[in-house]
Amino acid sequence: MAEQVDVVIVGLGTAGEDLGLRLLDAGLDVVGIDPALVGGECPYWACIPSKMMIRATSMLAEARRVDGYAGHADVATDWTPVARRIREQATGGWDDTVAVSRFEERGGHFVRGRARFDGGDTVVVDGDRFRARRGFVVSTGSSPAIPPIPGLGDVGYWTTHDAVRVESLPRSLTVLGGGAVGCELGQVFARFGVEVSIVEGSDRLLPREEPIAGELLAEVLCREGIAVEVGRAVERVARTGNEVTVSLEGGGDIAAQRLLVATGRTVDLDGLGLETTRVDWSSGFVGVDERLRAADGIWAIGDVTGKGMFTHVALYQSAIVAADVLGGDPPPATYHALPRVTFTEPEVGAVGTTEDEARAAGLDVAVVQKQVAGTFRGWVQGPGNEGVIKLVADRGAGVLVGATAVGPHSGEVLSMLTTAVHAKLPVATLRHMIYAFPTFHGGVGEALGAYGRGTGTVLDPGAAPLLEP
């Protein structure tokens, strides 16, 4: 006999836990199933601990900039308090007792195990069967993607889990992958004295962002002593004594004590029994509509939908599904203003489409770019002011379709840019706003010509009628 409940959530990571609590607070009977830690990657292995690491390094970097500006500082690094703070945050050692209790105290039924669909109306976990009166939600997340590099499986590489848990730093580290995670962790370890190399097969760091973002970040990382190799694929990996040697196409080896694989994340839907349902997962992701419905009585949220492997996307989707399950009429999910932040220094905040993507979509594109050091706040900032603001507009519609802010606090500057792209605010409105002076977000106004003369550098000559005052 199957146990009858209102909703069964398969996967209690960030999205699943949030949805479960929303539905429990609405009075529904909810079963949550997960073989791993409740709360998922974000609190234990990703967003939270990595930002603690980054915060520590930003304090070091600022202290090292004191000379010539505010006195003198002798800076000595110590990883011990960083590791301790991460472990304490992860409830004393990656234990989800608090999260499980939170779910159960709200009335939820938590089952530790792997779920499998048995048709579209039943889920089985270790012999226990559950049926849902209102429906099922697939939220099984993602895991580190490990590339098929010869020898990789034999060298004892790190994933982000190992990097976050480390209590004693290695002497040297090679990072495979120059995306957000690889660049963030590479800079963290380098600022604590580790000899770091970053290898990216694409022609630049942050290959999914504007080219100028990756190019500028590479310049900063190289100045900090990080060896950056781009446009070089890895042929093979081998262990030689206490070191791991990475051999690059075209010749050249990089040897380090540790190897960190940060080449993205992957979704594994095998074993869920989706073939017994009407869910379409032929793309490798769960196909969903604008309400995150995957089939009658089945929704999907988070990384498994392939809409953006970010915590904020998962939470956004959770709210939509909660409303839909409860019989509401939530706004349809849209991703045209998807924000993303790389928390290196300088930070890289981006939203919407890049210039190349906009042109490929056939838009009549206008572009304006402004160096952060050339803004009023950037000039006041002094050291550590590397950055750029790039705005991409649809000239026909007169609105921004994409924006990138590289520089200090760019993740916060991104807030207004995300609002502009999401709400499709006219560029004229943005130009005629009042911007607090002098601020980093005011640099957006300077780029648009809101105040000051000659503040923007128009890269596309045809952009002048739209983006110049």
C-alpha cells in the first residue's frame, strides 16, 4: 500500500527545501526525499562557504593596499580561522540535523534515500511507496562535471567539496576551468600564498560573459601572481611523486601538489524512473513549461530544468511552483533578465544577453562602455578600482537587453541593471534618473550621460542617438 500525501518532493536541496517549507506553511502534507544533506550544495559546499573564503581574501587585499594611502600594514595570512568559520557555519561539520529538524518541526515527513518513479502517480524509496494527491516535484540538483581527460581518474583530484573542506593549504594548485568557480577559488588560494595556475580551454576566462570581463579579470589575476592559460585544452593528467602534472595541447606541462577540477556542473537523471512517466528529459534536463510543469501532476525546479544553475534561479522557480500547486495564478517564469555574479576581485556582475548574443538574435544593437576608474567613485577608490561598465541596448525598442559591471561591488551595482532589463525600462528613463553622487552605481548614469560631459565611450558609432545625451 502506498502512503497518500499532498505533495512529494524528490530532492531537498536549496529549491526543494524552500518549496517544502512554503507548502508546509500553507497547511499541506509534504514528503521530502533526499539521500544527501538537506539544503543542498549552497549552504554546505558552494555559495555560503566560498563567499566566506572570498571575504577573508578581500580583507587581506585591502590591508595590502594601505601603503601610500593610509599608513603601513604588515600582512600575515592564516587559513585556520577561515577553515574554522566554514566548518562552524556548516553546523559543526556538514551535518544537516538543523535543516531536517526545521522541515519536520513544520510538519514535513523527511525520508533519507533515493527515490524512483513507478509511473506518474507513485514514487518508491527503499520499498516505501508514496502517492501524491496534488503532485510530485523533481528537484535533484546537479553535481560537479568531471571531464573525460586521460589519467584524471587516477590522480586523486579535488572537487569544490574538497576545496571547501581543506584545513591545511597545499603548496601549489592547478585549477581546471576558468569559469566563475575556478576563478573565485583560484584567487582565494593565491591570496593565501598558494602557487596557483588556472587552465581554461576557451579563449578567455569567464567564456559565457562579455569578452572584456574575462580579459580584464585575467589581467588582475596575472598581476596577483596567478598563471593563466587560456585556449589550451588538456591532453592528459598524471601523478609524479607528490605532484599532479597537467599536459597541455601544443606542448607544456603544469605541475602542482593539488589539482582542482572546476569545469562546471552536470545533471544526472538516470535512476529516477522518469521513463515510466510522461516527463520529457531527452535534452538531458527536465523539460518544463512557464509554470515549471513537466507533466500532469509533476513539476521540476532548480538545476534539473537547465534554466540557470544558480541558487537564485532555484528559489525563483520554487515560488512559482508553490503558487501553482496551491491553486494560484503565478506570473510565468521568464529568464531574459537572469543575473549572475562572479565574486572575484574585481567582481563581475552581468544580466541578460551579451553583445554577441544580441547581435546573433538579430537585434539592432547599440553599445556603450565606461571604465570604472574613469567614473567619479572609481577615481576616489584608487587602488582596486579596475573595472568596466558595458551596456547593451536594443535600439529599436529603446531598452537595455544586457549589461555587465566589472569592478568593486559590481554584484550590488547589478541590482539596478537587473531591474532595468527585467522591467524593460526605457534608456531615456535611466538617463534622466537622479543618481546618488559619487557612487559605483552612479557610474551607470555616467555611462549613459546622466551627468558630466564626455562620460561614456560609445563603441558602436550608431549608438549615439540612443545612448548619448
